[in-house]
Amino acid sequence: MKPGVLAPGPLNAITDVAGVRVGHVTLVEGENIRTGVTAIVPAEGNLFQRKVPAAVYVGNGFGKLAGSCQVEELGNLETPIVLTNTLAVGTAIDAVVEYTLGLAGNENVQSVNAVVGETNDGVLNDIRARRVTRGDVLEAIGRAASGAVEEGAVGAGTGTVCFGFKGGIGSSSRVVGVQGDAARHFALGGREGGFTVGVLVQTNFGGVLQIDGAPVGTVLARESKDDVDGSCMIVVATDAPLCARNLKRLAKRAFLGLGKTGGYASNGSGDFVIAFSTTDELRMPHRAETPIQLQNVLHNDFVSPLFQAAVEATEEAILNSLFAAVSMTGHKGKRIESLPLDRVIPILQKYNRIQP
């Protein structure tokens, strides 16, 4: 099953965008601790000294996305993106600041805009125990690597719930402009292979589940009416040369991918999208050498394929978080079952989403 029409990258993950790295720390301890940290490092080198263009889109603001105001104001990102649980945001900020101040070349830095997102994993995790430490966050950043991204009940998705089933971390990618006229349009700077859009999600929200358009939630008679509040963090990476304005537009389209899975951003759901570009020539030096910075950016007329890629990759990343997750028992004996594949697969076959 592959939602949409665009082809995924080789890994079908956010790490298909060159330079992007992901690291997890998973905390499963005793009967009550089910939480963790996921770190997304956008690019190689000292990110503070050479920032990447970025933007934030708020689907529903019932959440805590630290650092979002400065990203919106300046249009760039200067730290790794860390995802964790709601009550660990402060700890994660402290750790990201420590990490950034410790980088060679940052000896005189006096201000750091740490970007930290969250979802509330208090159903399965004793969130009041505040188990996540600075060391856990630093370890997640240190573990960040290219290659395949582990999905499901790992990292920041360890204790999350999605559509009433076990949620978690999911990732996917799409490649645009790889053949025909599109390839010629996207052959900028010798890049005849086109561009990649990669997405990573931390799913902890509800609604009426749809899988590639199939009404799975309705057929299962599970509308998750008691589970709609939560949150979803969506991180979008691309190697296309997009300015902050068009990254904001890209982030908006990623939110459409959440809607295609049946989520609708309920009152108590904190749903945020962070989008960034890894294009080296668009990176912003911390100290300007000249008053004017010349940049080559993609024209508005050529961004639509990237919008489609963001929708498709977000939809599949959310689904991947469900398909990869396992059932879990946690705080106060609460148990959340994983997606029941023995019931879901026949539904997908009935609606011609997969072959028997």
C-alpha cells in the first residue's frame, strides 16, 4: 500500500533528504514509565553558525512548541528539533541550549533559540514523574544518524495514542521531478533528479481513522470519540531551495495530510508543522559578512509538486506510525492495543487499497 501517486525515496523516510539525521531515546521502565525523546538534526555542521531556512504552521495551538516565535520572525532554524512529552519541554530546552553552547565556534554565544515540540503521553506514561533528563535529550541528539528511521513506539512516540490505537513515530518521503517535463523544470543547478520531501511525525491524536481513503474507523465502529484530544507534531524537510515564505506554504499542505487520515485538530489537540530546507546556499550565517545576501530560490510556479509531496508523505508517515507500533500496557495498568491488522487488512482489500 502506498498512499498517493508520487514515488517515495529509497528509505521512505525523512532521512532521504541528504544531511537530515534522526536519533531516539526510548524510556520503558517498570510499570509506569513509557516515554522518550526524538531528535531531528536538519543539516551537517554547526547549525547555529549556519542556520537553515524554516517556518512553522499552527494547525491548532493547544500545545507547547518552544522556539516557534523566533522561527516565524526570522525565518530560520538554529538548533536541532527535539520532540518529547509535554512536561519535559523545559528539560529539553535546557539540554538543547547546553548542546549548542558546547559546539566549537559558539564560545561567545549568549542566546539560543531551542526548538522543542511535544505531545502528552500521560495515558500510558506517568508523565508527572518527569522522567526525561537532560542526558536523555543529549543522547538522542548524539545518536542522530542518517539511514533508516525506526518507527512505532520509540523515542518521543513511546507512550502516544493515535485514533485510540497505539501511535508513535512515523516517517515517509516523496520525490518530485524525476522524469519527463517535471525533471526538466526541476533541473536547477545541475540537479536533474528533482527534489525530495521527507516527513517525520509524532502521533497522539484522534478522529475517525481513514487509511488511504478506506473508512477503517467506521467499519471497525471505532470513532475514537473519547480519544480525539491529543497532539501531532509534524516535521517536514526538503532539499528544494525554498525561502521561509514558501516553507510556510509547504507546512500548511502537510497539515492536509493529517486530515486525510481522519484527524480534524480537535479543541484539545496541539497540531504543529515545522518545515525547513537543507539547501546549502540558503543557509544563513550567524554573523553577516556583507549587508546583502543573494539567494536563488524556487519560483512560486514550481512549488505545487512539493505541496503534493508534503501531503502524501505526511499521510503515509502517520499511517506508518500506526502500522509499526505495538500494543503496550503502562501507567495504572492502562493498555492500548496496536492497529488490529487481522481486521484492517481485509478492509483495505475490500476497498482495493491492497491486493489479496
